[in-house]
Amino acid sequence: MGFLSQAWIIARKDIIGELRTRETILSMLLFGFLVILIFNFGIEPGLREENLVKPGVLWAAFTFAGILGLNRSFIAEKENDCLQGLLLCPVDRSVIYLGKFFGNFIFTLSMGLVVFLFFSVLYNVNLAQVALPLGAILVLATIGFAAVGTLFAAVSVGLKTRDVILSILLFPVMVPVVLAAAKSSGRVLDGVPLAGAGLWLALLVVYDVIFLTVSIMLFDYAVEE
Amino acid sequence: MAIRVKGLWKYFDHFPAIRGLDVELELGRFLTVFGPNGAGKTTLIKVLSTQIGPSQGQVEVGGCVLPGQADRLRRRVGVISHNTYLYPNLTARENLTFFGRMYRVPDLEERIKMLLEEVGLSGRRDDLVRTYSRGMQQRLSIARALLHDPDIMFLDEPYTGLDQHASRMLRDVLKTLHTGERTLVMTTHNIEQGLEMCDEVAIQVRGRLVFRENVAAIDRAAFEQTYFDHVGKDFRWDS
């Protein structure tokens, strides 16, 4: 059994637990929906710059809702001190990181897809035209978000103020992802082909590679007491 | 030698939870470490079982030098703690399947079936762990710790939170662990439960072992006095 299949065993365990309670995904979806709805009321109808605002709304909802899921991903490991049981397993720490990353990626991506759907309904976006390019941006942004978020969630889980600490740690590091995702999805919503946002997509890819690698290397320190 | 520790120090920030501790234990022996709360017993178990690294000193468990060979040792170590390490939203069988796959246990289905029968939980194998009583969860945590048939076991206050009936059941299961070449180290502050199954006893106070003896050479009443003498003398951290 290889490195990735062992990581998948951890992710699968998280998915089974989540399907049973649906605590994380429901709270993420509800929060994402509320953010989009509130912005919808806040933005004046017929605003000329509406197209400039839309991507910001979309990625703000994604980030705020996503952070709820990240917070919960390691709380489940703290119950009954399961994280210690996991750390006792004869696998490299990077396997544990990747397992948690896969789980967070799947939960965040699922939330992102539904939030995109709410967004398209409330902001009159023709999803049939932009679904594929927006989907590609969503996947790239989610990889970066889950890569950094999994590491910081592991760092903050033992703290009483973990919700605040995770946000404080994560938001500044997430700026390039949110910026690149908002800029590239703005182009897509304006009807520009995805290739027109090439530089921003390249930034997302580079960010994903760098932060996934760095997070794998640092995870051992993050879970050390 | 199953365990060889020399000059072990473990700091949390600048606080030394273990202060220059030395201990050796031969293969197949059962050592119980007594000590009051805050003596560093759990920290000792965590270092020996690879959960945390030592700050200073030499630690060798099962021939593996820690922390360098921790990955190799983990395959051979089982830990039973007052925390069960069980996922409450998974069933007993799902929990054991998860840990069994992580340990790459061969013939896993058969092994799970056998262990659940051994700990008396086969009738509730498909129930969520969160519906179990504390005693049942602790018995399942024994099955989890035994899945990969470890030859070194660490038991950290395994009786914590159990009622008399559950304690008795746990004791019966623990008795079956002390077989063959399996080496066991248990920490507790309960003298009666601690003396019952072990071969050797030690008293840990303020991060050091201050007493060590074979259990055969111990008179229980005298040991109780020895324990309280050491704990009473050294319990105050500001002394």
C-alpha cells in the first residue's frame, strides 16, 4: 500500500465521519449562502461597477465559509485525543498531512461548488457559459486554500482561541490566492476566455506547488507538542 | 533490554516535566510507575511511545534509538491511555478497520473479529463509538492498541474514569496482555491496581524516578508508606 493510498485512508475516515454528522459541510454552506445573500442586499441594483464587485463577493464567501471547515477538521482529531492515536501510526507525518489535506480539499471544493450555484442564481450569472473555467479556478484556489489551511488548522487546534488564531494566520497568507482567484474569475465573468487570465492562473499554480510542499515539510513541527 | 533511558529531560517551554530520568527494563517485564499528578508520568509514556521527542538524554526502546528511529518503533508499540484515541462518529468496526489499515495489519477482518470477541464487544461492533459507555470505549481502545500485536505496550492511567465493574473487566483483559515476551509499562496513582499485575514498581516524583524495586520483594503496606513518604516529601514544587 503506497503513500497516497495511506493518506486516502485518513481522508476516507474524515469523509465517513462527516457524512454521518454533516456538521461541517452544513455550517459551511449556510455561512457561504448568508455571505452571498448579505452582499446581494448590500450592493445597489444596477450598479455600473457590479461586475467588478461580483468576484470579490464570490471569493469572500468562499474564504469565510471555508475557514469554518478548516477549524472543524482538527477539532474532530482532538476529541478523545485521536490526533495522538494518529501520530502513533507507523506512517510518515507527511502521510497524515496529505490525508487531512485531501479531506479538507474535498469538503471545501464541495462547499465551493454549491456556493458558486447560489452565486449564479443571485447574481444572474449564466453558469452554462462559465462553469468550466470557473470550475478550474475553483479547483486551483481550493488546493492552495486547503494546503495552507490544513497546516494552520493543525497549529491552532490546541489553542483556546483557535478560531481567531486560524483566521489571523490564514487570511494574510491567503491574499495571493484570493487575489488571483478574484481577478481570473472576474475575467471569466466578463466573457474573456480563461487563457486571458493566464498570469493569474500561473500564480495560483505556483502558489499551490510552493505551499503544498512547504506545508508537507512543516507539518511535523505543527503537530509536535 | 526493552527500554534503556539515560539522563532524559523533557521541557515544555522552559518547564522541565522530566528531569534527568534514568530507567532500564528487560524484555517481557511489566513495570508500574506510580506517582502523583504532575509527576511527569504521562510525559514519560509519551516520550517512550514516540508521541513526543526528548529534549535531552538517550532513549532506546525495543532497540530503536529515539527520536531518530521513531517510525520503525511505532509498528511495535501499543498505547492504552485514559484518552481512547477512538473516533466517536465511527463504529467500533470502522475505528478498528481504520487503525488496522494504517498499521497494515494482515487478515484484518479476522483480526478485528477476534479482538472484538476478546474484549466482549462483538455484539456492538456496528454501533457508533459515541453511544458506548466509558468502560466499553476503554475496552475497544485495548482492541485498537492490540490490532498490530505490539511487543511493547504503554498503559497510561488506563483505569481513569471507570466504575468498579468496568475496572474489573479492564483488569481481566490487561492480565491477558502480560504474556510471552511482551513488555509493559503502566502509569497509575492507584496503588492497589498498580501492584496487581506488575513485576517491578517505580515511583516517579517531580520528573525523576525516586524508587525502584521488584514487586516480589515488596510488602504492600510498607510500599504504601514508602510511596507517601516520597510523594509527601517531594510533592511541593516550591520546596
